[in-house]
Amino acid sequence: MAGETGSSPHAAVLAPVLTAAQLTLLSEKLSPEIRAVVAGHPNTPAAVLGRLAAD
């Protein structure tokens, strides 16, 4: 997200090469902060976004 740097712990989530499957796994297992970043990733599937929105 804005202000994130390569040294951020969330930088891997922001990597544009992450697949929908990888983002789905991240959305299910990690902290609320990571889940929020996953929700903002352009490769996150719509079904995952729906589940994240409920959180």
C-alpha cells in the first residue's frame, strides 16, 4: 500500500507476481493486517474479496 517499502514485512504480499491461489492461502492463514493488504492486491479473486469484506 502507499508508503510500503521493499523492507516491509508486507512487501511480499504486494508482489505483483503472486497468484490468485497464493493470495487465497494468505487470506486464510495470516494476521488481520496481512488480510487487509491481500484485499487490496489486484490478483485477489472476487470470492476471496467477498470473504475478506465480511471480516
